[in-house]
Amino acid sequence: MSRLVKKFGGTSLGDMERIKNAAGRVKAARDAGHEVAVAVSAMAGVTDQLIALCDQASVLCDAAEFDTVVSTGEQVSAGLFAIVLRDMGVPARSFTGWQVPIHTSPEHGTAQISGIDATALEERLAAREVPVVAGFQGIGPDRRVTTIGRGGTDLTAVVLADALGAERCDIYTDVAGVYSADPRVVRRARKIDMISYEEMLEMASVDAKVLQRRAVALAMARQVRIQVLSSFGDGPGTLVVGEDEMVEKEKVSGIAFSRDVAQITLLGVKDQPGVVAALLKPLVEEGINIDLIVQNVSNEEGETDLTLAVKSVDFERTKAALERVREEPGYRDIKSGVGIAKVSVIGLGMRGHAGIAQTMFETLAGKGINIKAITTSDIKISVLIASEYAELAVRALHTAYGLDEGAA
Ligand code: ASP
Ligand code: MG
């Protein structure tokens, strides 16, 4: 008998039929002899509706009250899920975040989970019950309800799996697993059977739709095995596991892209110790995430250029922040543009294999796509290109690396 945590997302709980379908999967696992704890998201669309209500209530809505409202979608799901399970003859009870309790930091809307007391959940499991935990929420030091960021139920599920020592955390969603590329873009994308945390982190940093990045990072730190699978089909999903469990390390396991990128180049930056730190400090102060940084070698005048990529939504704030350091430490000129896409080729097996990058550059060249910037890590190569070529690039790369379904 093993212990499992099962997480159901909004689409898997979209209406009562779907909640019954999800509960049926929990019942089946229990009937097969497993202990199961459940984490649930709000029903599809509900969180957005609750946010809209807060916006209507006040343009400057109090953050604690905002969380009080926005966290309720998960409470509804947890209650309904427990009702349905009991109706199926499976003893169950719901828990809100504070009832567990799941402790968090005080930052409403973006709270960090600081600890969990699993005693009550353990008691329910020992009594052969299914605890159904409302995701996305916890309780802050001042005993107010907090939420932990959009898509946060993935994180709740991993925290539960860790605290309960579960053998695996099953994340049910509306796709069959993690794909080698977005199936809406690449029709011949294939489902990946097994992927490492590290690869998944790289995939999720570009495209976080399947699995929240923070949840993957925690799973990696705590060695929680994850399975991403569909709540609508059968068949196994994608296992997200440690590198040691990976039998085959693909040179390229996936192609990821994100479209809403802005590029900013600072020209004529003095090439001296401390200059880059000083130039980027205002961005850190603004809480702007820099997606990519490339610095050139310096020219004869001892000057260099610095290229940054940020999310399009942060573009104006980034430019404003960089204005503050235009004189000191200073740069000669700034060039910027939106409408950029970042395309990344990811694979554990590219470590120590030459030629992976070359294939990428040749493939893009073959399609006449200009590369604006390149960065690499040991398991990822990313390029910035014009946004309108993003899909063409992803398809061409998918084929070039032999990832197309049906290809050898
Ligand atoms: N309901 C929350 C959201 O929409 C949390 C989640 O679904 O994971 O972000
Ligand atoms: Mg989600």
C-alpha cells in the first residue's frame, strides 16, 4: 500500500460531472489499496470571477480581504469534492488552508509556504479517510488567510506530498502530460514519458501552463516525484523525477517558447567592476525579473553593450528604471523593442554533446529567421527572435531534433 497525493486543477473540476469523474479516480486508487490525500483548485474560471468582484468592490482593495475572497474558490471545490466522495461511499473531509494548518509568510497574494502541520491530515489518513485540501492558500503569522500566487495549488500539492511522505504527487490536468512542444503549435508534438526536474524547470520558466514553476522547484529540492496526467483520458502521464531515475537522457527533450518578451540593449556601458550591478539595481528594487542578460566583450574605448530581456508587461517599468541610471553609472544610448519571442531547446543529454547549438542555428538560418541574442546553460539554449517567427521556429526545431511523433 502506498500513499499518493492527487491534485485536480480547475478544468478537471469544471462542473459537477467533472468533479464526480475526479472523485472516481480517487475512489479507484483507494480501492486499489492506496492512501490518498487530495488538493483541489477552484472550479475553472471561479478565481477570475472572485478577482473581478474584488475589483468592482474597490480599485484599491485591501490585500488581506482580497485573499479572504479569492481563496474561497478552493474552499467550494474542497467541500463539493468531499461531498461527492462520501456519496460514493468513500469517507472524506475537507480542509481549508488554515484548518490544516498550512503556515505562510504575510505577503498577501504571493505568500511563501513556511511550514505545514500534517498531524490532522495524518489522523484522517489513519482513520482511512480522504482529506481534501483547498489549494492556493494558507494562514499568515497574523492569522489572516493568505494566497500563494496563481497556479498555487500545484505548490500546495507538492507541499502535502512532501509532508505526508507520499510516494508520488499526481497532478491532474486537461492534457495527457508534458509535451515535447506545445501541441497547439506543433501537431506532431509527443508526450514525454519521463523528464527530470531540471528540464521541467527550464520548460516551465518559458511556458508554465502545465506545471507551476515554483512547484517544480520545491519538488526538486524535496525529491517529490510528480506525475502530470489527464483527468479525462486513461494511460500514464509524464513522470517528473530526479536525474538519477532517468534511464535515457535525451539530447533534446523539448522546445519551449514564450512570445511576450521585450528586449532592451544598453549601448556604451563602461566596462568596469560594479557597473552592471549598479545599472541593474533599480530593476531589482522594482522587483522586475530579468529573463536573459547578455554582455558583449568591450571595444577599444573600454565600453561594452548589455542586452536584457524582460516580460512585455514589465517593459515600460524597466525602461523607466533604467532612465534613473542613465547618467550614473551611465550608458550612451538605449535601444529597445517589443514583439520578441524567446525560443529554447532543452535537454539533459546536451551536456557534453557538441553540435546541438549548431543544429539550432542552422535550422533557424534555413528558415531565414534572424537571431537577436543567444544564451545557453548546460541543458538549454535560448534565442531571441522576432515574435512572428516563433511558431515557425518551434516547428522547424521540433522536426530538426527528430522529435516529431512518428519520427524515428
Ligand atoms: N485557483 C488558483 C488560480 O487560478 C490556484 C490554482 O488554480 O492553482 O490561480
Ligand atoms: Mg494550473
